[in-house]
Amino acid sequence: MTTATTFNHKAQWVMDCCEALGKVSQSPAYVDRRYLSQEHKQANALVATWMQDANMRTWEDGVGNLWGRFESDSANAKSLLMGSHLDTVVNGGKYDGMLGVVAPIAVVKYFHEQGIKLPFHIDIVGFCDEEGTRFGSTLLGSRALTGKWQNEWANLIDADGVSLRDAMQSFGLNFDAVNACAIKGEDILAYLEMHIEQGPVLEAQNLPTGIVTGIAGAKRMLFNVQGMAGHAGTVPMNSRQDALAGASEMILAVEKVAQSNNIVATVGNIANHPNAVNVISGNTQFSVDIRSIDDKQRDVCVASLFAMCQEIAEKRNLVLTINETHAAPAVKCDSALMLQLEAATKLAQIKPFNLVSGAGHDAMAMADICPVAMLFTRCEKGISHHPKEAIETPDVAATLAVLYHFIRNF
Ligand code: HGY
Ligand code: MN
Ligand code: MN
């Protein structure tokens, strides 16, 4: 009977790999690995050696994704595609993304060691930019695979003013050649992504793994509030056009709309100008990330938020402009794959449990070309996008056992 204990040793290997990847960061103090950086190159090279040790052929595609293939002997074999992202948020955890790349390598390594051959290839992809940390976008690596690469992304710029086009060139890639990375859906049997839950549900259920039913859709926008800078000591309060004060009222409106509609909305990034102690703020920009498993409900909330913020702007004699920077519809996981995950979970002697993903994943992009499924691993207190992100080795072993049975019976 192949259960979690079969994979105890491999689970420790996965944890050690995530630990090693956690050290590949642009900061010595915390995890921070961004798209097209030196750390991206290092991480791809490191993961490629683990894939090669599992008897996988490896390559890097034209957008910077890392690939590994465990070849089938069957002629015209199609691929079961698995993977997740290798980039991180700033000051992130060691498992968000990385677990979903390293865990399948561990199971492939087990197949290789056991001399198990499969009637389909196993392809594992380490996506290069899911978080969008460097350019404020998201899902760039997976959208390149699904033919959704956008020409206007060439002008996305990072905090240093480097454009995506130039950053790709320095990395040895060509922005205009990315469309050649697109893969054909008919070659992919399914896409399965393992990921830490990034929420508290599995811990509350006291379960090591969970089957994802759907992924919440997200919209990201940049709010630009234009006021009038002025002297903090001389401009009377009733004649100010204070951009930061206006933005603050708008940020509370973001929170209010989310709370009163049972969705989630976050202002994570703010820039204030001139940001001086004795100057009334002339311009404030802030990001809004708003999500729901129900796209219609989310868009109704976005509309009411826009109306509330325009009202605040008029009342304060400010000019508000809003630009949408990202939109991904909610995605339902494939019901047949969910049933196969359920059967595999039972074979691993674990109680199956279904849950929604509030976090976004590359599976949202891959759903454009093939059926997708996700398997979650419990994480401590649901903490993620934080250095305290933590998982337990036995839960990784359980995840590997479920994955083993899923593939053996796929
Ligand atoms: O934002 C997200 O949900 C994902 O972690 N990129
Ligand atoms: Mn993340
Ligand atoms: Mn992630």
C-alpha cells in the first residue's frame, strides 16, 4: 500500500530543496526572487539539476519558464503537465510556488528509481513570473504558454524604470519571439498544480491535503489621485486639495465595499508625492486587488467602489484616474480531474476535502487551453506571502502519496 510513509524520505528531500531555493534571493535578509533577475537564472539552473537527477530532459523556453520532461516510451505520447511558479513576492515564503515544482520532481524521481514507465510524458514547468512582483503584472509565464502574451506588456517597467522588453533582452530573451512559446492544448492531457493552501481551512479540518474546486477571479487597478501640493503651514484646511487625505478616504472605501459584500479587496502598494513632512500631498497612487469566486459580484463591487471614490474626489476637488492592470476571471477546476484526485486521496488513506482557492495561480491561465486541477497542502495558520510561511514534512509526504496515486491511475 503506497501511503505517505512511502514518501517520508522524498518529502524531506522536497523540504531541503525548498530551503535551498529560499536562499536564492536578491536580498540576504528575506526571500525575494523576481522575474528576469540573476536569481531567476540561478533558481532555474538549480531546479534543472534536480530534474536531471530524476532522469528528466530539461530546457528553458522563450519567456524564461523552466521545463523538465520524464519521457514516455509510447509513440506520440501526450503530456500530463504539472508545475507552479519559481518567482516570489518580496519578503515571501519558501513554499508558495516552489512546492508545486519540487514535489512532482520527487514523484518522478520515485518512478525513475522504481523503473516505472508511463503511457504519457510527465512535463513539469517552473513558471517564471506568477506573482508579477517586478512588473506589476501577473501570470506572464503561463500566459506566454497559452498564447495570451500582450504586445503592450513590452512597456511595463520595473521600479528602476527598466522595461520588460529590455529586461528580457538582458536575460537573453526576445520579447517579440515569446509567442513561439505557446503550446497546443491538444498535446496536454491535463494541468495539475500542487500549492500550499495559503489559508487556514485545511488546518481547521486537520487534513494534510485538499482538492481545489475553483480559483477566485481577480482584478488589479492603479488609482491615481491628483491634488495640489502646498505649504503645510499656510494653506487653510478648507481650501486644500490633499491627495493623500483623499486617497486615505478612498482606501477605507475599498475595505468597506469588501466587508459589506463578503469579498476580499486589498490596497498593498502606495506612492505619495512629494511625501514631505511639511508639504500637502499633491499626488498619491495606490493599488487595488479585488477578488471573488463570482466574477459578476466582483464587478458590481468594482463599479460601486469607483462611484464612491469619484464622489470623494469631487468633494475634495481632486482628480481621480483609475487604470486596470490585471484581470483574471474565476476558474472552475475540471470535475473529472477532481474525482481522480479524490480517488487518489482515498488510496493514500487520506479523507478527501474540497475547498476554494482565494489565491490566484498559474492554473487560471492554463485553464484557457486544457482541463486543470489543483491539490493543496496544509500550511501553518494559513500564513503566506510572509517569511513565517511553513509546512510540515509529513504533509508533504501525504501530498506526494496523493500525487503518486493520481499519476498511476491517470
Ligand atoms: O496574488 C495571488 O493570489 C498569487 O499569490 N499571486
Ligand atoms: Mn503568491
Ligand atoms: Mn503561488
